[in-house]
Amino acid sequence: MTISPEQEMTAATPASAVARDQAHPRRPAPSQKTRTGWIVAASLFTGVLAASLMAAAPFIPATESSVTGAVLWGLSLGWATLAVLTVQFTEQPQKWAVAPALFLELTGSLLVAFGPPAREVLAWTWPPAVLVLAVWMIVQANRQLRSRIGRFLLYPVIAMLVVASLGSGFETVRKAAGAAGSPAQGQLVDVGGHRLYLECTGSGSPTVLLEPGAGGMSSDLELITPAVARDTRVCVYDRAGRGWSEPAGTVQDGARIAADLHTLLQRGNVPGPYVMAGHSFGGLYALTFAALYPGDVAGLVLVDSTAPATTPGAAHSTRPDTDTANRLSALAAGASRLGLGRVAGVTPDHLRSTVDEYVQAGSSAQQAAALRDFADKPLVVLTAGSGSAPGWSGSQEALAALSTNSLHRVIGGATHASFVTDPDDAHAAAQGILDVVSAVRTAGPLIP
């Protein structure tokens, strides 16, 4: 009897092996398309992970240019990984991925090596170059990448490059147009290395100087300014990096902000005495200004003000990890230059200055605590009647105790933000300011 090859192999195979194969049949090896898809996913993950690690690396300075360059280095590694792995392990080599890898590597190196000067040049050359590169990448991927999973993962990433190029191009043009223009009102005054915007309206003495809250600018006080200007001179300004003001090259804590403001008022021909009025974080800056230049300050108005660090009953600020915070600030500013800041309605410089403001919150709160005694100068403390955190009322009472000539008013129904957004609550803020102005003029006590 003739035995077939199959029968011969079955006979030669142990029964246990046959049973095992029947119970656990071998899975077919993954297809080339499936393997390529997983390599694409792994490469993209590698780029994101490398970018995160490089941005946090201690040898990378915590500046916008250096951190952005380090992120580009990490993303470059992801594209290089895609090229290498697909050549080594698949029949769909994606050699074109070397081009974005080299482009990102070069761009990142320029930013790290040359800093802001390179960033200014790349602001004009990077957007069109990335747009051309992205279109070329789509064409190459469409020709060479047969993996459906790979395309599903790659196309959105390339689309993000297109959006980034368009967004960064828009920001560059917008910034150039803004720099070429000038404010319709007010003036730009050089305070040493950068210019600050100052606008004064009304007439009379003492002059009122308004300080907006964290992240705020002069236009945020548009409900208060005209009401005060009807009775005396009032000035508003934009802190560095916001509105019309240029970004500063120095750390902007409370002391630096107060010093720049003092220079601004001197060079802007705004003589004292001043009534300083600050909302929220602006209260810290008003307190610091009064501590540093007591002869120039005749009165204070603190509108739901953040309390100094040593004020009894206040929640003490904890200084954050400065290096980490600076890196996050740099990342935020870099992302904003891609047009992402437009979602929140702010410019890259504005976003960076706001993040830095919170980074310096601990220092600013400590510096504001230097004002321990306002003597008998008029001081009005306005507190929101709703939405306040536990302990807030006590901190406001402590602020009112700085002067023997003070009033503490709790505005029913007002919230922290409504003092500058609601007409009625803004009127209460303006009235508190005018009450201090009147007390300064008469050299008498505040009238409840």
C-alpha cells in the first residue's frame, strides 16, 4: 500500500504535538501593511516622548528659543525613526521621512544656538518652508505608504504641520502690521530696553493710576476709567508684553513692575501725587509701588486685591518650581506663535507675560508685604460680596488695617471679576477711587 507524504509526516509526528497544534493553531505572521502601521505608530510616539524629554532636559536653557528648539529635536527623532525602521523591517521603506527629520533638526539647532535672532528670521522663512514640506510629504506618503493604519496616523500629523505653518505665518504678519502702526491714543515710553503704553485722560489732582489684574491690560478697565476721568486725571497703562507695550527682557515681579511704572510716569511727564488703584494682582503692584515710593503715593484703593504673603489670614503663596514653570511658559509662548493663542484672544507675548506673572506670584506677594504701615493716608478696600474663598474676608480686613484712615466696603452681589466687567460693580469701584481722591484733596478723613 502506498503512503502519501502527508500520512508519512503525520505518522512521524508525535500524537501530543498533533493534539497541541489542533488545540492552539499557529497564527499567521503579521502582514507587511500591519507591521508598517505599528512602526508608524511607534515612530510618532517616539517623537512625542523625545520632544517632552528634551524640553525638560536640564542642559536645555529654560528660554523660549531653546525649549522650542529642543522640542523640534525630539520630533526630528520620530521622523528619523520612521525612516530607519521601515527600511530595516518592512517592504515599504519610507525614506522620504528623512527630509522632515533633517529639517526639524536644522531648525531646532538654529534656535538653540542663536536664540531670538534666529527666531525672528525663522518667523518669516519657517511658515512657507513647512507648508511646502507638508505638501511634499503628503505626496510621498500617498505613493509609498500602503498601510491603511499608517496613513490614518500620518495624515492628521501632516495636516497639523499645514495648520502650524498657516498659523505662524498669520502671527508673523499680524505682529509686523502692529509694529508698523501706533496707538490711536496715548503714548509709548521707553523705560529702559522696552517701551510701555501709557494713556492719561481727564484733569485735576491727584492723578489716579489704575492697575489691572493678572493677565489684564488697560482696555480691561474701560468701565472704570471714564467714570474717574470726569473728576480727576486718570492714567492707565499696559504692563510689558501686553496691549501696545513691548515685552521686557527682565524678570517681571512686583518690584520690577513698580520700578518700570515709576520710570514710565517720570518719562511720560505725569507728576504725582498718585492715588494707586489695583484690582486683584494689580493690588499687589499698587502696594509694592507705595512701599518703594512712599512720597509719591497719596492714597490707595484695593479692589478685591490679592493679599501680600505675610498678611494675617491670607493663604500664603507657595513659590513654584521656577525652572519647570519657566519651561512651561516657554512652551506656551512657542505654541502661541503658531496661532494657538488666537483661540484665547491673546498674542504670544501676552500669553508669555501672563504665565510669567503667575510664576512670579510668590515673589510679588512677598514684595507687597513690605508696606506695613500706610500711616493716616486714605485707603479704601473693596471686597466682592460673593464667590470669595475661605479666609479672603480676613485678608481684606488686614489690608484695611494698614491705614488709620481707611474704609472696608463689601459690595453685595459683586464677584472678583465683576468689578471690571459689570457696570454697577465697576461704578462701585470708581466711587471708591473718587472717595480717596476727595480725601486727598481735603486732607481729611474718608467719609463712609
